[in-house]
Amino acid sequence: MLTMEADAMVLALPAFAAAELLRPHSPLAEAELAAVPYASTAVITMAFSRARANLLPEGNGFLVPPTDGHTLKAVSFLSNKWSWLREASPEARAWASRPAWPRVARRRSGS
């Protein structure tokens, strides 16, 4: 077994995984990490032909306020953000991506 002493440590893990890892070593850190809420999301990517892309709004995308009552939170026009994507797909001018279910939230407690 390798034992090390350090003043600080970086864990590149989701909070619930770090909580489980730290449980036997630091109950306080485990409790704080286990309490971090997570939201379940899905990303949908759509491609539009150049002819139809002219109907899309200009800009990099838009946000939808939570008070609006829609499940949709944001839309991002990837080809407007990154020219390399637009150049790599000459037939598809606009790529749009959005989270599909941002309101399905759950907390992981390490169990």
C-alpha cells in the first residue's frame, strides 16, 4: 500500500464518487460532497441544411428563463460558434444542440 502526505489533493471525479472515496478518511468531506445536487440532462444534436438554416435565429444560441415554464433551457448553434464545424460540413450550415430534460434533477448520496 502506498501512503502519501499532502497539503492538498485534487480529485477529478463527480462529487458523489469523491464522497464515496473519502468516506473512510474524512466524514465531513464525504457529507459535503454527498450533498452536492446533480441535474440529469440529455443533449440532442440536430443538423439543418443550408436552405433551412436561414430560418434559424442568428447568433450563438439562446437561453430560456426558468419562469417561462418550458423544459428547454438552452439552444446552442454550434456552427455559429465554431467555424471549423461549419467548414467541415458544407451541406449543413447550422448544428444545434440542447439539453432535453434539464428539470429531472436528482441527488446522489453515494448509495
